[in-house]
Amino acid sequence: MGKKTLKKIEEGIVLVVGCGNVGSVALHKMAKRPDVFREIHVVTRTGTQAEKVRDSILLKTQGEVEIRLHKDDFSNIGKAICLIRKVQPDLVMNIGPPYWNLEIMRACLNYRVHYLDTACYEHPDQYGFSNEEQLAMHGEFRQQGLMAMLQCGFDPGVTNIFVAYAIQKNLLDTIDSIDILDCNAGTKNAVWAPNFDPEINIRELVLPIKSVLNGQWKEHGRIIDDDAIHFPFKFPQAGVEPAYLMYHEELESLKRSFPGIGRMRFWMTFSEKYLTFLRVLHTVGLTRIDPIDYEGHSVIPVKFLKKLLPTGDDFNESYEGKTCIGCILKGFKDGREKVIYIYQVCDHKEAFLETGGNAIGYTTAVPAVVGALMMLQSDSPWLEAGVFVPESRQAKPFLTELAKNGLPWHVEILSDLPEFLKQDF
């Protein structure tokens, strides 16, 4: 049997999974485009946060946009199928835990629904991430005439598209190296708290560091090691911050998509205070993901820690400063070495005033909403049956919408690669 034609978007009905920092921002942004998102449903395990977001949107839109709430656990494939069958959405957006990616994708196949997420699949009982199992569903999605867009956040997501833009627009004839730099120069009224889901954040920070050198994976210890590789970098508008080498999802995707690029690295900023807290928590065992017995009860330490830590509701209003996320690409153009820097700057205070979230949530949510826009519009150049990563799509239409929706981006020509980044690690 040949593949079915791409399923048309009939009603603009969207089912959003998750209503945390990222999900709440996404819902606020979607509510501003009722011409595309005509009916918005959100499913969460607890209804309190979703009710708060719904009430905020009703107030800001004078009741013109309705958010329909559902309380359920999408980690259960049976419940996921039942809700999708009930709502009959055109698109399911998983902005909840990446543990659910595979189950939701299978549910989407069951009822012929398009799919989008913001992060690689992670098994809840194992450290690490991979989109291989998701990409393996390409044939099934193609057969059903469905599109699945993976990793459509900022990093991963927009960073991948920045690389695609440089290639598609011939900003460089060849690319030798990619350095992705993620800076949060914001301050908040919390002694120590990750900026998004603490469990997901902590799990990635204790992974072995990996980069790509000469086209091959290379390991470098862990970010919690005292000798973790880092350097000071002056970020546009955000200032000088220490950037640490770490392993991040887009490296896996970019290495597969562009195997000819020999060096790829990811850097994220952390204060020494932040890392000191993380090292202590790791040393005493609170970052563990395996269950332990406590007085006859099975407890997973990192989930217990998550319950103790502040949430966005505790610190978003106090957040000040900026984020800056981008890619420095070195290569050749017309026979001469050329270095370009493609980046985006977001302000915590402005993000809060618009959506009640912070810049971390804003920069993840807006690309997901733009990805959904690209999938819900019938004339979109993105539409194709199958499972895709962001760098496989046309970059310019997405980046144009990204700027329109609150995340303007910039391209600068650098005189040279920063001295520290000239080294091979």
C-alpha cells in the first residue's frame, strides 16, 4: 500500500500536553493567534496551574479565547488514546516531560494526528537522551500521511535552524566548526533553582560531556568535575559570563544531519555558586534517578528534590537580566575564512510582563508555537509526511515567524573566532 496523502488541517484544534513554565508561555502566545489556533485544549496531571493560566488568558483576551482543560496522565498510552479520540485534534504538542514522547507519538499514529515536541526522548529509568526511536517511526508517519516535528524548542530547535539558515542562504560555502552558546545572565530571588523542570535539567547536567571532533564523538568528564572546561565569553547585551562545555541534544541531531562538519560543541553558562550546589546535591545522592527505600516507601531522590525546590511561580516576577543563545560558525566563503554569529537575546522581565513566565520558558515555548504555526497553515513549506528534525526544514520562513512572535534574531560577522574556541577539545 502506498503512503496516504498528507492529512489536511481541518479545524485548527490543538491539544497541548503540559502546563509548566514552557507550557504556560506557549498557551499565552497561542491565544494571540485565534486565526490559527481556533480551539486550544491542555492536559495536565494536576489542574491548578492550568486553571491559573486559563484565567490569565481569559483576562488578557477579554474572554475571546477559551482554553479547555483536561486532567490526565499522558504517560499511559490508553489514556492518551482516549483523550485524543475525544478531542480529535489536528495537532498534539508535547510540552510536558520528554518521557512521554514515544507514547504520544504512538497515540497520534492510532488516530492520525500530527505531532510536535521540544526535546529528545528520555527513558525515565535511564540517564541520557536520544531521538533514534522517534526517528524510527518515520515510515509509519509517512504511511499515515502525518507529520511529526521533533525538538522544536530553542536549543534544541532554533539553534539547529540557525545552522540550516547559514547553509541554505550560503552564508558559508563550507562549515568547519559549530559552537552553540547558551547564556542566562539573569538573576532571581531564589538561592538555588533550575530554570525549567528541575528533574530534566539535573539529569542532563550530570551526564558525561561529549563533543564532536574530527567527525567523531569525544568525551570530556562531567560539568560537575572541578576541572570542567570553561571560558569567559562576552555575550551580546547579556555581558561576560563563564561558558561551560557540556553535552546537549542538538549535537546528536546536527552530527547526523551534517556529518561533514568536523567540530561541534555546546556551551552553557553557570555561576560557580550554581555548580557548587549541584556538586553537593550530586555527592549526597539527591540527583539519583533510581528508587531508594525510605521507611518502607520507594522514593526517587531527584523527584523528591524537585518537590523541595522553588518553581517559576516563586521567582518569575523577580527575574531580571537577559538570555542570549546562538551559534558561532567558522568556515570558508569565496575561498576566505569567515566566522558568523547568529543569536537571539531575550529579556526576563519582558517575558514575565507578557506571559507570566521567564525568558527560559519564553525562548523554548515561542519556537514550539511557531513550529505549530508552520504545521497548521496549509500553504506552509514545512509540511511533509514523516518524522523530521528542525534543520531538515526551510529555515527562513520559520525565522521570519520567530521574529514576529517575540524572538528577533541577529547575524553578525566576527573578525575572528574567539581565541579559546580555536582549540580542539
